[in-house]
Amino acid sequence: LNFKAGEAESLRVLGLYYYSKSDYPSALEFYEKAIHISDSLGDDNALALCYLGIGNVYRKQADFPESINFYQKALKKAEKVENLLCMSQSMGNIGLIYWRREDYPTAQTYFEKSYDIAEANGFKKEMSNALNNIGLLHYFLDDHKKAVDYMLQSLKMDEELGDSSGVSYSYHNMGEIYKLKDDYKNAMTYYS
């Protein structure tokens, strides 16, 4: 039995746990420990997941250069081992960084790549995330019709998945779009 691989996975999951609790120093500590073991084992898949997690930590801390650096590392490792889910997630997250930098064309390119991989492999949650991100992008570009179209697709998918968090997020975003259009009746439909 390879206990080192299990130890690395446990450390990565602890990193994810502390990330979910917004304890970013602890999350980074556990991800780094997992990286050390995974690297010694040559486990590129585990490294991809750790890099993705570290990228998320830095994104939450608004350290976008470090975040994109780790997302790119995750993407390279995921491509190497053909971890398509990690590839889709990395591309979506890279898109979020470009969006925050207001480089909307590059953000859209990454969101669309994320969606294409997710769709080709049946990763419905990632498809929904990508559709939502593309919808929000169009919202910020004042193309409200396209924003609504993408948001409705995301909402439908979240409802099919039974993802109450995704449904709530989509409803909120739809309400914001209608509010911006001064269509308060439809806005209230989605807010309530």
C-alpha cells in the first residue's frame, strides 16, 4: 500500500477544509505539505489539484498574479494527466482573474474553453458555472439580453442538478440584471 499518496490526499483535503473556513494561512500550509509529498511521488494529478486549491486561496485574497500563476500550473499538470475536470475548473478560474482585471475578451475565451471541456465530458456543474460566468460577463458589458440568456441556461442546469446554492446565485444574478434594466417586476420575481 502507498500510504504517502493517501497522506498527501488527506493533507490536500485539509487544505480545502481550511479554505472553506476562510483560514487561508492554514489552507496554504496544508496544500504546501501535500505538494511536497505529491512531488516526491511524481503524482501530477495530485499536484494539479493542490495548485488549483492554492490558486483559489490567492484569488480569495485578491492576489491575482499569484492566483493566475497557480491556476496556470494546475492547468499544465491537468493537461499532462488528462484530468479534464481540473482543466475545465482551471480555465474557468483563469477567466475569473481576467474578468477582475477587466480583460473581458480573454475572460470570455477562458470561460468558453471551460464550458467546451465540461460539455464534452458531461460535467454539468462546470457547464453551469461557465454559463453563469459568461452571463455575468455580458451583464458587465451591458448586453443584458445575452446575459439573461446565459443566466437562464445556468439556472435551468442548476435546477436539474438540484443545486440549491447555484439556483440561489442564478436567481440573485437575474434579479440584478432586471433591476439594472429598471424592470422591477421581473427583478422581484427573481429576488423573492
